[in-house]
Amino acid sequence: MHLSHGLSLPALLLTLFSVCLLQPPAFAQKSGKGKESAGKHVLWRDPGHIPSLDLHHGPGSPELVPVAPFTFVEEVKSGESPKFKVQDARGVKWNVKLGPEAQSETVSTRLVWAVGYFAEEAYYFDEVRVEGMRRLSRGREYVSGNTVRGARFEPRRAHVEEGPEWSWRDSPFEGSREMSGLKVLMILLNNFDARKGNNHILYTDAAGGREARYVVTDLGATLGRAGGLGGKRVKNDLEAFLSTEFVRGVDSQDGVVEFDFDTRPKGFGHLSVLHPKYYRGEVKKEKAMRGIPVEHARWVGSLLSQLTEDQLRTAFRAAGYGEALTEGYVRALRERIDQLARLQSVSPADDTKEARRKKN
């Protein structure tokens, strides 16, 4: 397993130099898909009997898994993780992601999907052969000849059309418990890259007609420690994940949950103000995760609490985690889910009593 660690000072300075002086970074690029299609706008649907869901395949299925042999198509140079495209034996095109996000994204898609939200398919391979594999500009440490290690496969289905980005603070679902629930999931997973550029509307035909599904389409920066650019943010690292508190308390005045989640730029990260669009996006992203009502957090917690220990283990095993890491993550997630279940609203009177008790 490959873990992600913080940038060294020279590397960070070089990155910021590129951000500020050379060109807009990949993470600030537009999707290029601004044309909207008609469809019923959907964020969440009842997942049914959660304990019976298959977290090995998650939003996918045994019939949809990638089928060898795989043929290299082209490298994808956008984004932070090494990526390339392949075609499988059935002619399906797949985006392959390498690096620490390959595992964390595979798990996160399953957890988000299990409680009723939409997520893209993700299948993980510890090792896979790719015919005609070419030398990559990034991620060469994961490739030996035609053998690729630690790869997440995500399909590009013909019946799914990628639409425009959607904003956490400006959508048809603003203020709903379903939107709050999705935000809680991002915090629970420590997704420090939960920005607008990683949210897309996906159009597809469903049983009830065409749907415009609101999806978080990149869940790789998860299962580590949240933080802002220039801070100690880490992805796919159990020790870092355990270092955060998750729920800190309840604001008795507003009745909202206070989470241990801050993704504002830190230290040298403030130099990103020289790239105003990106800087504003980072600040807005952090603010969007505030103000979640207690009852909304408890609601999504009640859904998560229906997941069994075996289901959680299955999600991590599907992403190639070893037993020790699987058990560590399962315990940590269960504790976070229990924190949501234990949430209680605090009245101003109760808050005053607590303040007096601490003072004495």
C-alpha cells in the first residue's frame, strides 16, 4: 500500500510557483461540459435495506466489472493523481487512476452509495496487465513493463452524460437534510478536496425518465487528515485519519454541529491568493461545510449505523487494504458513526449550566 505524505517545503514552494506564475492548475480547470440536459434533479434516493447491500461492488455490479485483456489508449495529464485510459475486452473505456487515491476513492464511493447518494463505479486491482502500456509522465513507480500495480478503474458509460459543475451553496437542494447528509459524509471521510470542481451533474435515463443526478465525482482525497493547501493534509493514511476528532460539539445558539474540519489555506498556502479563482474556491469550500443542523447529522448517522461490520470490512477489502488497516479503519468509522448517533441538541439553558459547572 502506498501512503500520501505532506509536501516538503521546497516541493510546496515549487508547486505554488507553478500555481501563481505559470498557468491555472489542473484542479482549477473547467470540465468543458457546460451544456445542460433536461431531467429530474436528484440528489438522494432511499437505499432500501442497507444491511443487505453489496459493498464489494458498491455502485457497480458483477456484470459491470472490467474484463481483461486491457489495451492502453492514452495518458491523462490533468489532476493530481497519475491517470490513463484503457479499453477492455468488451470495448468499454476506463479511466485508470494510480497512487494513494486509488484505494481511498474505491472505499469512499461504496460508503456514499450505501446510504442513498449517487457515486461513480470504481473497481480496484492490486495488479493488472495492460497491453501496449506506454511510459507515463507521472506514476512510473506503479508500472513495470505491462504490469500496473494499485489501479482504480472508473468507466465512461455511453448512457451517462457529464453535465456542468454544481455548488455546495447554490443548488436545488440547499438547506435540505439530504444536502446536509452529503456534507457530513465528506467530513466523516475527511475529504479535503470537496470543492465545486469535483461536483458534477450526471445525466442518465432511469426507470422514471431522464435524471440529472448530483454527484461528487472525485472522492480520492479521503481517509486521511483534512487540511488546506499549505497545511498538513493527507490522504489514505490511517494514522492521520485517527488524529482528527470528527465531532467537537454542538453550538447551542444555532443548533448546528461543530466538526473538526478546516480546509482553508494555511501558511504558504495563502500565496494561492495570487490565483484568485482557486483561492476563493478553497475558502467557499470550507464555509460550505459549516452550519449543519443536529437533526440532519443524526439522520445520515442513522443510515450509516445500519451498515454492518462485515459490510465495512468488505468495502476496504475491495480496495486491496490488508487486514490490520481494514480493522483500524472499520473501528474508526464505527466510532465516528456512533458520534453522530449520540448527538443531542443543547438548549441555551443547558449550555449556561455547563459553563457554570466548568467554571466551578
